[in-house]
Amino acid sequence: MSQSACTALTAAQKHTLERYCELLPLAITTIETIGGGSARCMLAEVFLPAAVQ
């Protein structure tokens, strides 16, 4: 997750997530600020065939 997403979580939310995985917050401020996206958007981008666009 991004550093800004991690910062937005409460301590209880972080604790719950840490029961299942290790949190690895990364700074992606350029993408979030200029690109208008998030880590989720970067991973879940949908590529539609040209005919559908």
C-alpha cells in the first residue's frame, strides 16, 4: 500500500491487517499527486480491446 494509505489507517486497522500480512508502505507521491491514481489503480488497471474504447 502507499505511505499515504498507511498513514490514513487507525492503529486498530493496522493491527488487524498485520495479523494476515506484513505492511510495506511505499512512497508513491508522484503517482498520487500528478497521475491522480493510487497503488490499487496501478495494479488493477483494465486494458480493453481497441474496439470497446
